[in-house]
Amino acid sequence: MNIVLIGSGGREHAFAHAIAKSQHLSHLYILPGNPGTAQLGTNVRIDTNQFDAVGQFCIEQQIDLVVVGPEEPLVKGLRDYFEADTMLSKIAFIGPGKDGAIMEGSKDWSKLFMQKYHIPTAAYQTFTAETIQEGFKYIQNHSLPIVLKADGLAAGKGVLILNSHEEALKEFEEMLLNSKFGNAGNKVVIEEFLSGIECSVFVLSDGNTYKILPVAKDYKRIGEGDTGLNTGGMGALSPVPFADDAFMQKVETRIVIPTIEGLKKEGIQYKGFIFIGLIKVNNEPYVIEYNCRMGDPETEVVLPRIQSDMLELLSATANGTLANILLQINPQHAATVMLVAKGYPEAYEKGTEISGLEEIKQSIVYHAGTSINEMGTLVCNGGRIMAVTSLAPNLQEAITLSNKAANQIQFTNKYYRTDIGFEFNSNQ
Ligand code: AMP
Ligand code: GLY
């Protein structure tokens, strides 16, 4: 099969790695990819927001299957573009249309969906500029902390957790009247704060049935002990010690099944990944958010644990035959540690040389923000540089291996969290 994979991060390198192992692969193209994916296929510089260019490439290269990594092309309707074209509609496509991607594209939509299908989530109300006065009153009477969410995509920055009514009123007004998050904040969801421990559940849906993939936990804060600014993710592990069989049973009955059935009732044929951000409160799962894609860096621990042939799994998803697939999971523990440029998630330097990769023998290195400079040297080209994943019979061993690899990789102003999995460390 000829495959197009869209994206350029650690998540896409992990997909490329899994696809490259498939016995069904003829050629893998990554649009635009990174130096890591270039070792597994052909990187192609195409702006993936230019749907006509993506479509033309797929026809020219006789592509059989397209896998979309990030949310943006999906929310903007890449699948719909393919479906509307006689030739492109024959290509298998992993990722929902606009109608399904709205689960991530609009927080108001997803809250209404959860309410309608009785899926446990925090209590909320949505306001716009027209209803701002009611919003002010709602905030004044709300318990603290208050969670404010910009309705649309805001590059992971659209959620504010505020500890005073004054701050919440100010931010709410900034969002609705001063476009703090651009159009994404034209609607604001005000939500009850839930206190608990989070995990990420990934579901592959073929529009009819589903498979639950290995559960993961990511570490979003920049600082050790989950302190400091939010990032795209500083590390992840899978499986998650607290997400035991009893908890996952609740997740399946109360969340996954109603979500899949709800999508069908809404007339949405969802073929792709659903990322359910969950929080466990008093042993009960609540949905924090839906995303229409895999997580990053969660993918870097989830995919290495999937032993089934990735292209068989993805083809079955596209063809609606997922029920025939036996999902084989590696029982080992996976831990990934993200190496970032010092300063991230704020200002950081680019262009510094990376070395030491050849020393890594027991871990997988997934590139994220790297590039090759004019001299042919691997350099830093982003905030999150690379993720190192290790598999081991227990979590501590996996973390130790990944920390060792993170230490071996060298670049000026390297930073990584050495405490991934800290809350599960029996030695602390
Ligand atoms: P997001 O940017 O949508 O991934 O959300 C950022 C983070 O905000 C989530 O991972 C949670 O840690 C937190 N969060 C969102 N909603 C709530 C809530 N209702 N209660 C507590 N924390 C929340
Ligand atoms: N790691 C969280 C995300 O991908 O949104």
C-alpha cells in the first residue's frame, strides 16, 4: 500500500515507525514530516492546509490510504474535500470529517453532545458577547476555582483555571470583547472545576464499532512535580497504574459506548481516532475534553505497545471492518521523556546542534522539532525537540531507561523532566 501521513511531530514519527513495520507497506510519504520520518519514508514539502495540493499529490502517487496526525486539517475539512472528489473519495482516509472533528473544534458542541447522551462531564454554561451580562452573574455566583474555555481551537492555550472571581470576570471579558483568543473565544464555556488525576483514553472508530487502545498519561507542566506553565506535553507513560480494569470498564460503559452511539445518532460517520481526556474523581471517570486525533506525546507510548499490523488496523478502520481485527497489545510498560529547548513553552533558541543519538541502544528516539541545516547537521528547530521511549517489564525500568537516553542526547540548553511517573514511584 502507498501511504500518506500528514504531520511533522513526534506523534507522526511514531506513526511512521509503526507503519514502516507493516508487511503491507509499499511506500510511505510524510507531509511534511521531520528528519526522523525521513529515515522511514519520503518527506514531501506540501502545505497541508492547501487541500488541492494534498489531493493532487495523492492522485499522482497512487495513494491507497491517508492518515492525518494533527487536528487542524480535519477541523478545516480535509476529509470532506476528499469525499467530495470522485477520485479522491476512493482513497481510504483516517480522520473524521468536519462534522466529527467538531468534537475538538467546538467545546460548546462537545458539552452539548455529552449532556444529550448523558456522558459524565463537569457542569457548565456557554456565553457569547450577547449574553455577557448573564455570564458575569454566572461567574459571580460560581464556586472557585472557575474554568473558562474558549470554544474553538486555541493551540492548547484556550483553557484558563482561575482562583478569584475578579480574575475570572476580567479574562471572560477579554475573551468575549477583546478577542483574547481570536475567533476561538467568540463563545466561552464556563465550567465547574474537577479535582482528580487525569489520563488519556484513545479509541479507534470505524463509524460503527470501536477498539480501545492502550491508556496513557501525559505530563503537561514544564516543571518537575507538575509545576509551572502548560506545554504540549513533557512525557507520557502507558499503561496507567490507576486506570485498572474496573476503572476502564466504567470508562467503556459510561463514556466510550455512549460516545460512539451518540455520534451514530447524530448521523456522524466517524472513522478515525478519538482522544478522550479523562479525569478520575472519587474513582469515577469524567470527560475533560474530546480531541479528534491522537495525543502527543501519548502516541509515543501508545503505538509502541500495539503489536497488531498498523496498516491492517487502519485499513479496517477505513473499510468499516474493525470488528474483525484482534488488537494485540504488548503487556510491557512504555515511558517517554520529551527533550525540549530551554525556555520552552516561552521563547527559546533554534539551530543548536544535536549529538549523541548513535549511543541510544535501548530506547526509541522520536523526532519532533528537529531539522537538518545547510551543513547537513541535525539541529533543534522547535520547542519540543525529541521524545525518547523505552519499553520494560515495569514502569520504573521504562522510566529509568528513557531518562538515561535523555541524558545521553546532547544539545546546548537541553531541558527535560527527570520525574515522569513521579506519583507512581514507590521509592518516593
Ligand atoms: P486542554 O488545553 O483542553 O488540554 O485543557 C488543559 C487542562 O486544563 C486539562 O488537561 C486539565 O488539566 C485542565 N482542565 C480542563 N477542564 C477542567 C475542569 N473542568 N476541571 C479541572 N481541570 C480542568
Ligand atoms: N498531549 C495532549 C495533546 O496532545 O493534546
